[in-house]
Amino acid sequence: MISNTPILFKITQRQYEIIIRQALENLPCESGGFLGGSDDMIKGVFPVYNQHLGDSTSTFEISSEDLERAHRFFQKHQLDYYGVYHTHPKGLPEPSLQDLKNNQRFLFIIGLRNPQDPVFAAYQATGLHAERIPIQVVDNKGVTVLDLHKGQSKLSESNIVFEAQRLQNVYEDILHERAIYPKLKPISPFDTSQFSTIA
């Protein structure tokens, strides 16, 4: 059942940049993936390869395995599944008849008619009709983005100062020979080396 409460999707600048970079790097082909989040905040971006074997410049296709993996990904991270996002490399960010027939509650489309000014739009679909929903790009401040492919977090602005100070302290400890690396006890009485390590 569709709620009558107006929806305003929000997305962090970092997540938005991931989507737009993927869109531009795959031109002239269509590209896309899946979005998830909570409380109308897009928190999960799950890019996938275009599975269409024919003309991938005018069609974006996903496999059932992609959809399954995306659902498991969002469940694992306790996020609601919002839907598929994809590009229109030469067009406007408006749903095509094929987009509307895909039975997605929400449609997310990146229009690349002007690649220097991409337009990211969201729609709530009801049958063969779709109503546009605003998307607000919000500041990364106070948000830590985790790159799950690399296993590294992208530090938010609020954490950068702390991390920079920590690294500065480590550097100064090394520079002023304050860093202490305790020597391990010898394994045998014949081991008298001055260097020890554990792998």
C-alpha cells in the first residue's frame, strides 16, 4: 500500500558522487545498480554490470542473481530496498514505458543528455504512471562512508581532524624517538637478535 505522506529522498554527497561517476565512466552505455536505505535516506549503493548482451547503449538489464545479491546486501546491513537506478545516456531522467513495466515501487534515473550537468531523479511508480519525488543531496558531515569493496572507510569531515591529529602524534613520536617497540623474549637461548616480529 502506498503512503500518502510526501516523500523526500536524501542522499549524501559521497553516495551521489559514486552514482554519477559510474554513470559518466560507462558512457555511452547504460549503467546502474540498486539503492537502499532507511527513513527515506539513501545509505546503500550497490552498482552492478549491465547484463544486456545486445545494445547496451539503450538498455540496462540486471540478472535475477544481481537482484538476489542486492537484497541480501541490504538485509545484511539492515537497510530497506528502494529500487534500481540506471542511466539514460542520451536522454532525460524520465521513466520509459519499459521502466514502468518493471514493477519497481521507486525508479531512480540519471539523465545524461548533457554529461556536464547530469540530472538524478526519483519517481514513485503506480502501474504505468510515475510521480516525481524530490532528491536532496546532503553534506557528508557526520557520516562515515564504508567502501565495502576495499574494506576501508572514507572519513567524514568530522573524523578527519581526529585522524590527522592521531597521525601527527605518531609522526612526532617517531621523529623524537618516543615510539617504543618492545623486543620480544627470545624463543631459544641462542636467539640474541635485536629485531623481533610476529606475522
